[in-house]
Amino acid sequence: MMSQNTDFELERARLHSAYQKLNAGKQTEKEESPATSYWTFLKLRIGFSVLLFFFFAAGAKAFDSPKTKNVQKVLQQIDQKDPYTQKAIEKVQSVFPK
């Protein structure tokens, strides 16, 4: 019975030392500084803000472009033939009046 406990302790010590060798240069979550997580959050927030700005800028530019008008003309032609599309266009136009 004593040798099983000794073998278990030796195996645990060997695994622990192997784990320490593998993770010698890595920082664990407990050791992570709060400044690092703050800067990471700040970078992500700035990045998403910039992406959102470009999305709104692209949307504003494309809203009154000739391509948008061409799409509206095509939808109006479909509207003349398809009652389901007509209902959808009426719903969209009720949300975005001209």
C-alpha cells in the first residue's frame, strides 16, 4: 500500500515538472496585468468604432447613388408583376418614406 502512494507522488511530481518546463515562458491568466486587458479592450473598441464609421460613411454615399436608383427601378418593374414583392416594397417605403 505504501509503494502505491509513493509511485503516485513520484508520478505527480514528474508531471508537474514537465508542465513547468512546457509553460516556463508563458504568462498565466493569474499573472496577466490589468493594463494589458484594458489596452486590449481599448484597441478592440477603437477598431469597432472605426469599422462602424466606415459602414455608415459607405451607406450614406451609396444611399443616393445612381446604382441605388437602378435597383429601385428594377424593384418597381418587379412590383408591377408580383403582388408579394409589391407588399414588401410598400412595407419598406412605409419605414423609409421618400
